[in-house]
Amino acid sequence: MSYLVLARKWRPKDFEGLVGQEHVVRALTHALSTQRLHHAWLFTGTRGVGKTTLSRILAKSLNCETGITPTPCGICRACTEIDSGRFVDYVELDAASNRGVDEMTSLLEQAVYAPVMGRFKVYMIDEVHMLSGHAFNAMLKTLEEPPPHVKFILATTDPQKIPPTILSRCLQFNLKQMPADSIAQYLAHVLEQEQVSFEAGALSLIGRSASGSMRDALSLTDQAIAYSASNLTLEAVQGMLGSVDQTHLIRLLQALCDNDAPEVLAVADALATRGLSFKTALGDLAILLSRLSIHQHVGAIDDEDATLNPEIGQLAQSLSPDLVQLFYTVAVHGRQELSLAPDEYAGFVMVCLKMLSFSANRPAAEKKTLKSDPNPVSPSEPISQTAPVVPVESVEPNNEAVATAFESAQEPESVLAPVPAPQAVPEPAESLAATAGADDVVGQWPVLAAELPLSGMAQQCVLQAACLGFSNDELRLIVPTDALAKGPHLDRIRQVLAQRYGAEVKLTVIVGEVGAGLSAQWFAEEAEKARLAAAVQTLDEDPFVQALIQSFGAQIVPGSIKPVTASLNPPNT
Ligand SMILES: [Zn+2]
């Protein structure tokens, strides 16, 4: 016995077998039982949703030897011949390849003759929107005064391209894309009948990959049967579709959550070594993020993929809902733009790093509680040089986040310079020499550190360090990491200090926790937060932005706002 592919073998032969198009079936069944028959139907819908299948069932209903019926017998000559594509009075024409006026004219010439065997001549014109203008005109005449024995079934994926004169003469039905779980259910039914073993997860994956098309789903199932030697496990189907094991994606999201760039790249490498498609990976990531978002809003989902719920639950707690939304947008757009990337790996990595930068740039209040300093001090020069320019009339930075660190240091600025201007600052030392030996080096260290002419590791070291003391020509610093505490960069710092101080300076660097308000970096970060908060507030108060939000549903993506530096953008008068 020859093998018949599933898509053909399981093509529904009656209205009852048609999955997911109940609304169309109901209307047609009613028309057939009451014999109120239109002479032209138009079926619209994306490919593979069942337009041709529906057309054949309708042709049988009209021509079954048992009479016009919503339940054709399936065994009479008309029924069997239509099923096998041999019925003389049922003509399927593909307008994509027969789009000219000549083909249409010869078809319509045949239409005037009475049917050879059946009750009606049924013409099915697929992809009807492809017909030329002349062909449409030729058809229009017949549609206006159709012979009583002629029925037209038009099908299209693009109804917009059909002239309104034609549309107005058809009874239109829009066939829906089949939901993934309906497809999976139907596949389970098919495989039970075919006595093929399967895992539910494998069928959900096929259901999702088929994008609403039952025909594609059945073809994929056929391939999966061959690929997996008749044992449809999730793993086999993932392998066949080149789809990505969710654990990689969970790992990726966890790394994004932890701000762990090396781990993000490690996941990309892991996908590359397995030869998996990055396009599919981004698609799967978007699906995972949508599950994550649903989880955040309504709780755990109970379906075939429910095994992932614990991991998703954990991520749902660590990532804020709007960050999940943002990741989703980045994944979807990144997937679309993957073809523009020099290669898929580079494209994928850039998408991940983009997410990482959004994740890393979250306003501090959202990721962790802002450190509050009862006696805020701010260095003056190095930081206020990069004042933001925000195009508004005036801004009063009274945001909470600003208030914490800069409460006493704020003053509303006028046009084009809403800078949180730090004021309550200790007088910066001119140089180490000026204050050598003085205890207040500790307090002024952040300013001094920012002034030292250093770069690279040496600069990072002094910027991240707090000063523990300066006495007897010994400068004692505390830094947050081992890497900063030792290495050749310390010599460079000694050199620069000696130049400044005019004598050898002994440098001692230890590792430990650098307290808030003690390092130059802390101030730089606080200033950045304040500028960001001011920029956010400016946007919040901007009437134009508000108008966009109200009129067009625009949304400001949290974390995407960046203050512009003054030096790059001098204010215009
Ligand atoms: Zn029949």
C-alpha cells in the first residue's frame, strides 16, 4: 500500500471534520439546508487555513447524488470524484498562474453550457486577487448575470486587491488562523489513529510552528514522523525544527537579569555550537517572554509547557513587567532585522547586548533601593560639566530619587539647563600638596581622584576608591575589587601623586566595601541618576509628549531615556 502524506490523508472531507472554522461552517450549513444558495462565495484567509478544503466540501454538498445537503454522502460518484480531483463539473483554477483575460474568457465560455454530470458547474478560483484587470472585467459580466447552474468559489489571501465590483457580488467568509492548541489537539487525534507515539510538548511545538495552518502542521508532523522514527518526542521535534531548548533561553534571561555579559555571550556561543537558528532562538525567546509576562499578570500557565513554570516564576520575580515588555519588543524587532546583520551570530549577540544595556541602565530605584545619605556631598567640577540639555522651558526637579541624594543640593534652573546643580560641596582641594597631611583629604578624595591625570585601570582604581587616610606621606585607599588593589597601575598612581605632591607618596590599597558618598564613581553615578530623573520628569511634564501619549497611545519605555550632555549640545538662544 502506498503511503499517503498526512496532509492529504487527513484533509477533512466534510464540514464536521473542519477544525477551527465553526463560524463559516454554521453559515454554509444553514444555507445548504434551507437551499438559499448564493451564486458566488469568497473565502479569505492566510495560506493553509482550509480554503481549498472548504471549497471541495461545498462542491460535494452542491453536487452529491443524495441531493443538495450540508452532509454529502462521500460515497456517490460526484463525492468520490470531487475528492480525488476528477469531477468534470468542478474546476479549480489557480489565478496565480492563469491570471490573463484569455484564460478567464475560455473558462467563462464553458460556463454557459449545462453541467455534464452534476447539478452545478462549480468554479473554484484560488488566489483570485492575482487576476488581471481585464480578467476581472470578463468575470464581472458572468457574476452580474450568472447562469443558474453556475457557482463561483473565489479564494484569496489578499482580499484588499479584489475590485469592489467583484467583492460586492460575493458572499464573503473570513477563515481564521487555527490556534496552536487546536492544531495540537487535532494532531493528537491524527497520531492516535495512525498509532504513532508522541509527547504532548512535541505537538504544541509543531502547533506553534505551523502559524495557524493545519496543512503546514500536518506536513511538519509527517516530517517529524520520518525524522524521529515514529516517536515524536519534544527533543526530536526541536532537533528537526532547529528550535531552541528552553533551558538555554532561561539561562540567557537569568544572565540578563544578573547583568552578566560574559554569561550572555556564553549562551550565544552554546547556541552557535549546536548549530541552532538564531532567528528561531529570538522567536522562541519572544514566546518565552510572553509567557513570562502572562505569568506576571495572571500567574502560572497550565499547559504542556508547564514544566518551565518554576523557572518562569523565578524570572517573573526578578524582572520588572515593563522590562519584560521591553525585552519582548527588542527580541521581535531583532528577529525581523536579523537579515540585515552581517551574520546571524553578530545580529543575535547585538540583540542580547541591547537587552543587557536596557537591563543595566534601569533607574536605580527599580533594581535596588537607592542608598540614602543624610549629609549629601557633591563634587563640583568633574561632574557638573556634563550637564544635560533638556528642551523645555523650565524644570523643577522634585523627583523622589533626586531628593534622596541631592535634597539640599537642588535648585531649579531656567531655560535649557535643568541641571540638578550640586551645591553643598566641600571646597575641593587644589592639589594633594595643598592639603598634604590634612585629615580632610578623606572628605575631598572624590574630587581629587577625578582630577588626577590618569587613564585605564589606574583611573578606575582612584575613581572607585575611597580614601581611608593620608598621613606621614602615606595615602591609604580602599577599593571594591582585588583587580583594582594590585597591579602595575598602582605604580602609575604613585608617579602621578609624586608629581602632584612633589615627593614620594607611599600608597597602600586594600580591598573592602567602599561606603556611599566616598568615591568619585559614587558621585558620578548619583549625578547620572539625578540627571536621568530630571530628564524623565521633563518628559513627563512635556505637553508635546503628553499629547503623544494621549492621542496615539505612545509609551515612554522606562530606562530608554538618556539625558544629553551639555558639551555635545550647546543651548541655542
Ligand atoms: Zn455524495
